[in-house]
Amino acid sequence: MFLDRTLTSLVQGETLELPVRFAWQTEDGTRIDLASLAVRRHDVLLFDAPLAGTIEVALTPSDAPYAFAIRKQLQEDVVLAVETVSAADPPPVLESARLGIRLVPMRAAPPDAAPRTKVRDLLPQGTLPPAEVATLK
């Protein structure tokens, strides 16, 4: 759905909808065997991420509502249902008392302090005309 919408927006010159990234980790950062986080949209399974310490999903606001369920073996517990998603809202704690699993939100990693590689830095000197080099700056 996301790729189709993105390609259509690009072709039509419309503004792209960026997905909102959510990240959780198990409370102690360890893996929980035979357990996962399931994300559904209108009862359609979108993600089923194993609880291997860190779980990341990206959701588009226009596809809401979403339901989040913690699964362990054959049991499932819906822990959150949301009508909208926003990058301004921090991800909530997801907890299943019945299954004894708690997922806490992770903060986004800080931007890499290392300078970014530029295309012009990868090309041998003198391979582009000066006018093209100016556009790469």
C-alpha cells in the first residue's frame, strides 16, 4: 500500500506521506522466545515482529486505525488500538499483564555525527565539467 501510494504521489507531483516510526524493546532488552508484536489494520496483519529485544515498525497516518497485539505461543492479547498515528506523540508502553510481557518505547537514535559522504567526493577530480560540480555542492 505504502509503495503504491508513494509512487502515485511521485508521478502526480503530490506531497509524499512519510511513515511514522515506532520502536519498542523488551523491558530488560532480552529476547522472548515464541513471542511477537502483531500490528493489524482492519483485522489485516501488517507486521508480526518477533520479540528479539528491539521491535520497529513504520506506520502511515492515512492507513489508521491500527491494533497492536502481543502474542506468545498460541495466546494473543490486544494491548492498544489507535485511530491516528503522529510523529509528535511518543509511542506508548505496550503491556500484557495476562502474558507477562512489557514493551517500553525506545528513543530515536541521535543523528550520526560523522559527516555525510557527497557524490562529488567519490568522483575522481576533473571527471565532471565545472557546471555539474557546482550542482553537486
